[in-house]
Amino acid sequence: MKIKVDFDLCESNALCVAMAPDVFELDDDDYLQLLTEDTTPENIDAVQRAVAACPRTALSLED
Ligand code: SF4
């Protein structure tokens, strides 16, 4: 599955960064950056928690 971010919705509050730091990070200007679009067996649990926790529903998973 691929991780998608709706940057129009994201408010860069970094909840996803805290949950999955191997996938999400804030850049020097506090904008969210996606380090990888790919889910893996290692990151899928954290990514799914981040998707569920995003208060802006800016994260989604697509086949
Ligand atoms: S949790 Fe949602 S709103 Fe917050 S930085 Fe991540 S994608 Fe953006």
C-alpha cells in the first residue's frame, strides 16, 4: 500500500511524526515531509496508527 498525504489538510502538528518517525518528518520550516510512500511489514502498524490519529484526516492508504 502507498501512503498519501493531503497537504491541503495537514496542519503540521507532528502527531504522525511522533508515531512513525521513519516515515514522516517535519522539515526546517515545519512542513511535513513524507520520507517514503511505501508501507512495509516493519512500518505498517505505526503508519496505520498515524492514519487513525491524524486530527485532520490528512493521511490515507491506497492500494
Ligand atoms: S498528524 Fe495529520 S495533520 Fe498532523 S502532521 Fe501528520 S498528516 Fe499533518
